[in-house]
Amino acid sequence: MIQGSKFMKILLSLALLLSLFFLALVNFSIIWVILAITAFLFILYRMFSAQSAYPSQTSFGKKLSKIPLYSSIVLLVSLVFVIWGATTGSYLSNKFSVTNVEVRPNLSVTLDIARNTLQSRPLFGSGPNTFAVEWLTFRPDDIISTIFWNTDFQSGIGLIPTFAVTTGAIGILSWLLFLGFYVYLGFKSIFSPVTDVFVKYLITSSFFVSLYLWIMTFVYVPSTSIFILTFFFSGLFLASVYLAGLIPTSIHVFSRSPKTGFLSSLIMVIFFIASSALGYGLFKNSQSLWYFQKSSYAFNTSNDINLSEEYMGKAIMAVPSDIYYRALSEIELAKLSLILSQDPKKVKPEDAQKQFSETLTTAIKAGIGAKDADPKNYLNWITLGRVYEAVSVPEFGIDGAYQSAQFAYNEALRRNPKNPGIFMLFAWLAVTGKDLKQAKQYALQAIAVKKNYIDAYFLLSQIEVADKNIKGAIESVTAASVIDPTDPGIFFQLGLLKYNSQDFDGAIIALEKAITLTPNYANAKYFLGLAYEAIGERTKAIEQFEQLAITNPDSEEVKTILTNLKAGKPIFTGTQSAKPEKGKTLPVKEKVQ
């Protein structure tokens, strides 16, 4: 639509090719669909617009022969990826070692959550930034069997559908009125006669770009930068329409009337104060986020707990968010562990006691701060519960810690009753309190909610070992495997029990069955590899850990064990634990559960 030098055309052509290449790497199917629709609309516009560069051509055949080249390329590429995106996109992502996973609730689930929410709060919805709360209340029951059972989605399939939940009928009608007016003005403007070629280019290009971005808000939740671009191009379109004189304007001089002058001045002052307050709020949010990132870096990368604590305190001072309080609580818990692990020969008992007391007080205050900042968020109650649980061991003798942890976990369960992970928190709390019978009941409750809950099976096997009831447990689990021979979790538990009883051949049979039912069962492969090594089948053990190294490339323990196996060294040389079957957590992360 606009003439440029040969160099500029080459530069823009390269930019277009690079853009399409990166879109192909990401290969997000809905983008290709919307891009194809936008390109097709532009082709139709160029063919039938009165302001086309070919006004003298009237026959359809001649118009067809003048279809714009670049729009046609974009449309063709988009259609290729819409139809053959899975094959083509997989080839490119494998070729360039790029992985991209986009997970969010689908349209039907989002609309179902909106319908349930609007039944009780039709006008204004659940409130800003509360989609996660509604998700926990109305999420589909079958989500519990997937790997996203513990994911708290903060939004639905798109930004506008999410607003249907959080702002209700008033909010969604406001959006529809704005977008309806915008689309009407856009199509009216691009077909209106404009003599200035550059202004016409601005009107058309900014409208199509902003239209594409606004459509994306229905099917996607754009990042802040993309949302800013959406408003930028929308503003550019409205400014271009004004420059072209396509909308009527009028001038009002408020100073001629004392009443209107006073009101206009008052409105401008209020607007200025509100803008300043908003700007200050954005500055404080940015400042707190910067401190939060510095704290996370100091904690996770530099292992400097004191510096991490200092930065997190500054983040909380800037914006007292529950997320920051939760992070500070985790820092204080890590600090407690360091205090307890100090060499008593180097630290006086009274100094260690003082450090412990001060750190515990800070941790409790952080947990309470998180809970007070957002009492509806179950994660804040879990944070508070974990603080009390950390000091609820009988040896510490802290009165009320165990009961306080139970209360906090109960509040978390009340806000998220479909989460089996909270039952596991109760189970571990019972283990801490030396109540193995109660711990077993909670683990069984977790399995009743989520049948394939690996952590619960892992804990059950540990409880049976601690209770010295391995033989009886093996008999009951074996009976369960006969009743339900398709449950990989049961065979995993059976394999662990037999591994603990030194029946490595029996463990191999059970763990192989679990892997047959779930080929990517990482922890089953881990213990199967250990069992193979225990009976001298080192080649088979290496095979299992080589597979784990592919699915868990970030696991240093897997890398170390694999190196030891290949070098002929003892399998746990240089690892953190020589008895992973007795650990509080599973040795490797599951990719599929």
C-alpha cells in the first residue's frame, strides 16, 4: 500500500520471513487461523476497495490477477500450518530443538465456569483477578487424573472470556460495546475515500493489525507487551481517522463559562491526581518485582539466604503481596534448617536458640501476612501450615504448633476441597507427629481422590516399612493388583515394598508391569534401575537411567548415577542420598502421571 525504496522492500521482506519462521517454531495453531482470516480480509479489501491502487480495473478477473503478493504468501503459509501444522511444526521444532507447551482451560470449560459464576453474581462477576478461585470451585472433575491436577489457572482460554467470569455481565457488555463500535468504525473508515495515500495506509494497516490483536484477546491471554501494542495500534488507528477527517469534531472553550470552567478544571485535577496515583502504583509494583527477582536469584543461584531475605523484605515494603510473603516464609524455613544444622562446637547454644527463635517468629509473621493479604487463597493457608509443621516435631516441644498446622491445612482444604495434595500435607504432618496410623488414613484419602497419585503410594510404602509390616502390606497390595491389574500406582507401590524387603526379583516384576502400563513412569524406571543393579544386571540398569536422562535432563542425581554405572563405581557415589526409598520426596520428577 505504500511505496518504498528497493532496500526498504528487501528489509521488510526479510522481516516478514523471519516473523513467519518464528511463528512456525512456536506453531500455536490458533495464531495461524486468525492470521489466515486477517490476511484473507485484507486480500478482499484490496480487491474490492474503491481506494485500491487499481481503480480503473472493474472486471473480477483483473482484480483477481492483482491480488497482493505478500498477503497471499501469509495466507498460503497460514493455511499450510492450519492443515499440516502438526507434521510441519514437529519437524521444525525437532530440527531446532525448540519445545513449546501452551496449557490453559478450553473454551467449553471457561464458559462453564462463567455460567456457574454468573448464576450467583450476574452483574459484576467474582471480582478482579479471582478466576483462580472460581477455577478451584467449578473445575472439571476429570482434571484430577491429569498432570494439571495441581495447576491453579489464573485465566481462561482468553482475556475477554476471563472477564466474563471476573467482571460479570456489566464488564462483558462494556467490552462488546467497545469492540462493536471499534469494528464498525474500522470497516467504515477503510472503505471511505481518503486522498492522502500515507494516511490511508495508516488507517488500513493500523486497523488490520489492531483487529488481529483484539481477536487474539478472545482466544488467548496476551502478555503485557502484546496488550500495550494492542492499545498502541488502536490509538494509531483512531488518530489516523481523526487526521483523515472521517469523524466530526467540535471545539469547546470552557473558560468562557465560569461553571463549565470550574467543572473542567476540577475534572482535570482529579484526572491528574488519579493518573499520578496510578503511575506511583505501577512504579511500586515494578520496584517490588525487581526486588523479588533479586531475592529469587540470591536464593536459588547464589545460595545467599541473608541477601535473599533482605531483598524479599524490600519487595514486601514496596507492595505487601501474598506471593512475596509466601516466598519470605520459604526463605525463613530454609534459614531454620541451616540453623539446626550448625556445628554445636562452633555456635553457642544460647546464640543458636536466639537465631532459631527470631527466624521462627519471622517465618510465622510471613505466613500470617500471606494469609491476611488474601485469606481466600488456599496457598497462603498452606504456607502458614508448613511453618507450624516445621516446628511441630515432638523434640522441639513447641506447644500448639501441631494443632496450628492442622487448622491451617483444614482452612486450605476448605478452600480447595478437590486437591489430594492437601491430604498428603496432613499425612506428612501426622508422620512428623509420629502418628503413622493417621498418616496412612490420609494417604489413602489422597489416593481415593486421585487414583494415580504416585506420592501417596510412595508414602504408603514408607509407612509400612516404618511400621515393620512389609509382609502384610505386600500381601494386601498384591491382592489389590489382582483386583485392579490396570493401575500402575499399585504395581509401583508393590515394587517399592519388595525393593525394601530386598526381594529385588519381585520388585523388578512389579516395576516392569508399572512401566508397561505407563511407559514414561520415571520413578518406576528409577527403582527398576536400582533393582537391576542390585542383582548384577548393570547393562539393564544403565538402559533405565539412560532413558531417565532423556526425560529428566535437569536431574543431577540421574546424571551422577549413570556416570557411576558406566564407570563401574558404586551406584550412589557422589549423590545426596544412598537410600532414596526412605526420602520424603520422590527421587525424580514425573512428566506424566
